[in-house]
Amino acid sequence: MKIATFNINGVKARIQALTDWLAAAGADVVVLQEIKSVDEGFPREHFEDLGWTVETHGQKGFNGVAILSRLPLEDVARGLPGDEADEQARYIEATVIDSIPVRIAGLYLPNGNPAPGPKYDYKLAWMERLRLRGAELLASEMPVVMLGDFNIIPEPRDAARPQAWVDDALFLPESRAAFRRILHQGWTDAVRIRDPWATRGPFTFWDYQAGAWSRDDGIRIDHLLLSPQAADLLIETGIDKEARAGEKPSDHVPVWVRLAA
DNA sequence: ATGGTAGGTTACCTA
């Protein structure tokens, strides 16, 4: 089972780029972030006609997440538990039915800038809710993949120019500590273990501004965290970097794992 | 130190 995450930065603006990548990538399950669409506005039929099951959790203008799957989905849940007043659409879960069922948690973690401030407080509170949900998912002892745009640069080597991020909510010590608190529950950072001694990169995001792509001024903020039962099934990990060089690209590229499930 | 780009929305906001 090949499982991918892709922050597409607007599903309607990216419909061709996304369709082309889906045809080439051979993924079974794709979680999307920043669909920037309400559920009724998502081009559901376009993807259903191509053979995908579509589950969305959208909102007007910003944010919004979705799951596209070639395999059956069960027990779809929308929204991160822990705050009934939170109206931002950033989280969706489903169980993918294959030889071994896999629980998928797709997320778009708050950016948090500017920090300090209310947006940063929201980011940290959201991460604490994610930690609590993460503990429940691990307790299920299912294979679980928690994946998406975490808006976290875990370490200096995850940025081409770490010094440019020292005051940014993606890289502040408190943000990175909150990420480690989740990771150290027992998750495996699938991309990092592929090349544990790398001193620079790999990256998953290059800003549109200031020629970041042409200068390879990237950061790694899109992550796939595997529960122990999922890590035991891990075959392969990849970053589809060439997507950043295509027509009308997202500023993020797809990141994926292949599991023996 | 600044400004650079992109998408969605409705005159700015988010990233």
C-alpha cells in the first residue's frame, strides 16, 4: 500500500497538476492539505470518475483537508478532538481496508506565525491535542500513519538556511519540542530514517518567493509518522521533488511511504 | 532590512 501526503495549495487551481501526479505516482491513498474549498466546492466527481473514493473536510477560503483512496475507506472522522469550538478544517481520519487495515490520520498543522501571539498559542494548543489523539491511536495497536503538513522544521538540517528560521513558528524551540513530544510517543519519522546521517535535507517545501526553488532553499515540513505496527511494514519512502518543477506547481511536493499491507 | 509570489476572497488575509 502506497500512502502519500500532498499540500496542494488550492485544489481548484491545482486540478491538472494533481491529476497528472495521481496518474504517474501509483498511490493507493493520498491525503491532501490546503484544499481551500468547502466540501460542496471540491471537484469530487472529477476524481471519482478517475476511480478515487473522496472524503473531504473543507472550509471557506483557507485550510481544508481530504483523502483520496483507491481502496475502500471505513470509519471516517473529521476534525481533531479536544476543542468543540475549533472551526478550522485541519484533520481527517479513516481506515483503509486492504490485506491489513491501516488507520490514516491526515493533518494540516497550524502555521503559527507570527510568534508570539494568538496564532502561535493556537498552534501549540493544537499540537497538544494532536499528542493526545496520537496516544489513543498508538494504544489501538493498529498500523497507523499520521501524515501531512506539520509546519514543523524538526532540526537545523531540515532547512537549507536554518538561521533564516530562528524566529519563525515553524522552527522555534517550543514548536520543535512539541513535535518531539509527539514523535517520542513511539512514532517513526519515515523520511528521516531513510537517511539518518544526512547533514542537509531532504526538503519538501520551497517558497514561491525569492527564487527559493532555483536556489534549493527548501525546508522539510511534510512528515509521515508511523506507529510501531506501521513501521514494521515499511518498505520504501520517497519525495516526488520533480513535482515542484512542473506547470503551476504547489509550493509543497508529495511525500510517500510504501507499506507491506 | 526589505520584498519577493501565490490562491482565494472581495478588499485583504494567509502562507
